Amino acid sequence: MTGPLHGLALALYAAAALLLALSLARGSRRLALLATVLTGGAVAAHLGALAAYGARYGELPLVGLGPSLSVLALLIGVGSLGVATLGRTGPVGLILVPAAALVVAAAEFAGVRPSGEVLAFRGPWFVLHVTLAMVGYAGLTVAFAAGLMYLVQFRELKAKRFGAVFRFFPPLDTLDRLGRRALLVGLPFLTLALIVGWAWSARFHRPLAPGNPKVIWGVLTWLVFAAALGVRAGGGRRGHRAALASVLGFAVVVAAYLLLRLASAPAGGEFL
């Protein structure tokens, strides 16, 4: 049942993304509303798929590339539903929903199944650590989506173009607030994840070396969060710089993940 439900979730995410693109092209709020409904259906199917995973394999989908990506995609999907209820932020789903679809597709490609990795110290602390980290990464994704839309909207306004983007995208202030809130929510979660991960490894006498890919990626992501928030403390074109920092920071985190995963693959290490 896990496979069909994941496939249904992917199809619904993709359909919602298509409707959001059409709503931008046609300026139709009805299509955007229908896209929100489909996203809700995708999240429900996704939850069912992960519940079926737990029932089938007797473990939470937190170990291995496929299951971890699936959980991250679910959180992005939930985030897109959340922004759809916050006034005029619904169109941010134009980026978040396709992102959820792409991550689900990547999870399916990797295989949503147990990794077979034996963790002697797997338990509540591990679950808490991974869950907190995933929420943090989802927050960074929302900040990226808001930042990217901010930059596009800013460029359109600067060029005095008041077409579909101007009518469909949220105002710059709204996008700026959403990006800030996403970072303010994501950073504490990621901080707690790093603290729990350190305490968890120390408790079981399995300290992670500073060169461990997971440590590097976690610390790098935390620094990206901190830098994106630090940019907001400056004056001048703060909103524009903050949006750019969120977009570039997200790109750095994704690129670092891919490089670290490739580097750890020859050694047979399990990364994420």
C-alpha cells in the first residue's frame, strides 16, 4: 500500500502545481483554491503512505534516503497548506507544491524502504533529532520560496510591469514577513536538533567526528539560517538583501548536501 499511496500523493502534488501555474497564467483565484484542495488531498495520501510504511516495516520513516526525503516532502506540503491559510500568502505554493512533488519523486526514485542500517542507539532521541531537523529544513524551504517570489516581484515592480506576477504574487511586505517567520521558526528547531544529536551521540558513546558529513551539513545549514537572519538586521534594502540571502543560502545547503552525499557514497556511509 505504501507505493500506491506515494504515487497518489505525487500525482496530486503535480496536479496542484499545474493548477497553480494555470492560476498565475489566467489570474484565476478559483484555480488557486482548487489547487489548495488538491494539496490537502496530497498531504492526506502522503500521511497514509507513511503510516502504511510504519505498519509494514515496524519503524518510523526516518532512516535512509527515500524515507527521509518522503518525510521532508510531507513537511513542505504541510507548509504549503499553512501559507495558504495566512491571508495573501497562498500563491507561495506556486514554489512549495512543485518542491514537494520533486522531493516525493526523488524519494520514490531512491526507494521508500528501510535502509537496513543497524543503529544500536536508535530510539526516542533519534526520532526527536530527525523530526526537529526536518522541520528546520522545511522552514528554510519556505523562506527560500518566499525569498524567490520576493525577488521576482521586486524585479517586476522595478521594471514597472504590472502584469500577471503583480496581480498574483503577494505584496513584498507579506513575502518579507513570511520569509522572516519561516527562518525564526526553522532556526530554533534546527538548533534543538543539533543539540539533541550531540547529546544523543554522547549518551551512547558514539561521538560524531567534526568531519562527519552529517555534522558538516547540519552546522552549515545552521550558519545559513543565522546569516539569513543577520542580513535582516541591516538597513537600506533589507528586504531585498534578506530575500537574496534566503535563496542563495538554500542553494548552498542543497549543493552541499549533494556534494557531501557523493563524497560519502564511496565509503558506504549512510547520509540522511
